[in-house]
Amino acid sequence: MPKDGSINRSRILDAAQRLVIENGFAATSVDQVIREAGTSKGAFFHHFDSKLDLGRALTERYVAADIGQLHWAMEATAEVTDPAERAVAFVRCFEDAADEIMSAQSSCLYIAVLTERQLVSNGTADLITHAIETWRADIAALIRAAADERGLDLDADALADHVFVTFEGAFLLSRSTGKPEHMRAQLRVLRRMLAASLGVED
Amino acid sequence: MPKDGSINRSRILDAAQRLVIENGFAATSVDQVIREAGTSKGAFFHHFDSKLDLGRALTERYVAADIGQLHWAMEATAEVTDPAERAVAFVRCFEDAADEIMSAQSSCLYIAVLTERQLVSNGTADLITHAIETWRADIAALIRAAADERGLDLDADALADHVFVTFEGAFLLSRSTGKPEHMRAQLRVLRRMLAASLGVED
DNA sequence: TGTTAAACAGACTGAACGGTCTGTTTGTAT
DNA sequence: ATACAAACAGACCGTTCAGTCTGTTTAACA
């Protein structure tokens, strides 16, 4: 048996993720990735069939981490029994973590992937859609419960999707202005608007 | 004097805009653009110094149209005297126009531009930031007036930015899922949350 | 300790890229 | 008519790209 290739594979993915988020997918070359990862062409094409396959693998890993964050915030607010209050607390989780998130990554991989037509039409975007639907299902369940309890009439699915929308929109706003603090501000706006919509006072 | 080059220049910009929004900037080649525009390399580099210069020109034109839409919606709601109600009506303008917007363009040029590092660091992103700030100023003025009248404590600038955030986030949501109807749904969510925040009843 | 197959290195290739250059067309002003 | 400069066409060039190919290294197991 040979040596463990997963370490090198991870290094390639790490380097590629940084480069793709910063420069875009098409603007990132395989040579750049292997240079940054300190490896070779042979290693790269041993682990990935093609550059598009790298994009898919990159997205797969990113989606898993993304869904991990969803579950983390859900568990962190499990103690809050009232669903409306929990929904607000859920958003507050990310608001509190916003600065940390933005220092770890200046933008989001999803934006780079969804920009590239090749990745959208080869099924990589479907992985992102799966993440979106997972977030939607969990959050909409909270919102539906809150709406039932409080007799509110609202589109739970669309409201749930607005969390994703706020994240991605705020990433773009931060990227354009060069001000990462927009993420925190936008999550705060979302939380306060959500609280107002669900009738939760601050 | 020679013939009018602005027609050809516009055709190049039109073709480039479609291709860049659909495929991304780096993934769009100059040859593709001139083929689609039915012109030549000579014409292209007569009108634009480089591919990056095309990106800048593309963004300049797009920003002008974007600010045009802002002004259109402001004028269309000029009759509404109450600032809070006008802010809600302003969002409703775009909600009503959502399907039309999405059939004209499946995504937003800003996303493609902000994905590309070269365009962010060469100043093209600053043009987008100018659009963002123009929207912010106009909308925040409405919100501040509404907040004053109704004694509300809220971050008018961040709330105003959330319109941009919702647009861009919804573009990405639509792009990933392949469902343009998300734009309308997200603008509806924004309108209803904004109404709840400002104390405007539907 | 020799065998084996995965892991890796790096020179190489053909195609595609952005950009250049030379020459031709176009319309207007004289 | 002719001069002229902007508008345009397309062959061409050096570079970079994704991907290939040949050979070497690595570590578990017989």
C-alpha cells in the first residue's frame, strides 16, 4: 500500500478554495493551485479527473461544512422553546459569528461556482441547491411553527430562503466595498426585521 | 470622418454582457464576444484597450442603467407622501417588475465582476460601490424620515443596503435552483419585513 | 526483503488565449 | 476628385492553459 494521499488531496482543496474564492474559478489555473499547495501536476490529476472535477469536489466539501454550520446553530438554540424566539436566536448566532466568518473567508465559494456556467450546467450547482434546501427545510419548520402559534400569515419557505439570500448578498456587498463589517450589519438587519415580522420584541 | 463606431461598440457591449453574465468574465473570451457581436478583433481593440477595459466599460454602462432603475422607482412612488409607505411602495415596484427583470437577465453583472479578482483590484468594483452608495443614500433618506416620524430606532443605512443584498442574493438563489420566480418571492419577503419593521400595514 | 499498487513528480503537447500589426474600407470635409 | 483619419478586418505571435505520459517514490504485505 502507498502513502496516504488524502493529506495531499486536502492541501490541494485548501489552496484551490482560497484561490477560487479570491480570483474566481476560471481565473484560477491548475498550475497556480499546485504551486500554492506545494505539489505537482501528477498529484493533481491523480486526485481529480479534471479541473471541473476539482470544482465539484471543492463544492461538495464546502456544502458539507455549510450544512454543519446550520446544524451547529440549530443545536446552539435548541434550548429556546418558543419557535419565533428561536428563529431570531438562530440568526443572532451568525450575527455574533459574523466577524469571525469574514476573517476566515472574504467571500463565499458559492458565488464563484454560480458565476461559472460550466459548473452550473454540469451539476455542481445542484450541490449548492441541496444546501439551500437543507437550510430552507430546517428554518421554515421553525417559522411555520411560529406562524401557527401566533396566527401569522407568511411565506415560510421564502422567509427561510432569505437567510441564504442575506448571507450571499452581504458577501457581495462586503466584497465590493472592501468592508467585511457589512456582514454583521446585514445579519442584524435580518434579525430585527424577522423579529418584527414574527412579533418578537428585542 | 469615418462611420459611426458607437453602434458597433454597443453591439460588442451587448454581446459581452450576455456572455459575461451567463459564463463569467474570465470564462468569456474576446473571440467569443466578437463572434457573437459579428465583428472583428480589429474593431474590438479599437474600442477597448484590453479585455479588462471591456469589463470596466461593461460595468460603467450597467451601473448607469441600475441607477436609472433606482430613479425610476423613486419617481414612480413620488406621489406617496408618507415616507414609510413610500419605502414599501418602492420595494413593491421591483416586486411587480421582478418577472420582467428575470426574463431580461438570468443573473446580474455585478456578481460576475465581483467574482473576478482582477476587476475588483483594478477599480471596476468601485463603480459598483458607487451604485450601491447611490441606492443607499436615496433609500436611507426615506427610511430615516419614516423612523423620525414614527419614533423608530433602526440602522437606516444597513436597512437601505438590504435592498441591494436582497437583489443579489435572490439572483444567486435563482441561478442555483434555476427558478427565476425566487426573485419575486424574495422581494415580497423584503417588502413584508420592511412593512413590519416600519409599522406599515398591508 | 522483494513485490505491488497507489501516490507523486515534472517534462511535454496541442489548443486556446489576449493582444499586435498591417492593410483596407468608410464617410466627410475640402 | 482627393485627402484624411477613424473604423474595421483578419492573419499572426508569444504565452498560458488543461491535460497526458513516462518514470520514480512510498509503504503495507507476502
